Amino acid sequence: MNKVIKIVLINAAVAIVFGLLVSLSEGSNPYTNFMTWFGLGCLGIAVLDLFVALILFLTGKQNYEAGRGFLLSSGILLLVGFAICSGATLNFH
């Protein structure tokens, strides 16, 4: 499997595990808040991935592939995080 795809899948798995663990640690009804925590986790990890990608791009050509993976992961997680958080907080009633 390509290194870029591995980085994207690992970061997505970390966001899912973060959302699951935080929502399960709440006592009342953990399943109602999973999507909110997953969205916030995606946004937080996306910001961290963006900084890591910038650092990897600045270190040289030998790290470009890993930098591309973190940059792609950052974009995907930002998109998913904003979509989930904006959908979870809007109430159309």
C-alpha cells in the first residue's frame, strides 16, 4: 500500500478512536455525542497534520511523500470535521 494512503488511514482511525473513547467516557448516553466528538477530533487532528506537513516539506525532498500524506490527511479531516460539526450543531426545528 502507498505511504500516503497509510498515513491517511492511520489518521482517520485515530480520529474515530478518539471520538469513540471520549463519547464512551461520558456517563449518560454516549452514542448521542459520538458524531460531535468525532468531528472535533477530526478538526484537531487536521490542524496538527497541517503543521506536520509543513515541517516535513521544509526538511527536504526525502520527506515529500510523507508530507503529501499528512497534507492530504489534513484536507480530508478538515472537510469531514467541518461537515460533521456543522451538521451536528444545526437544529432545524
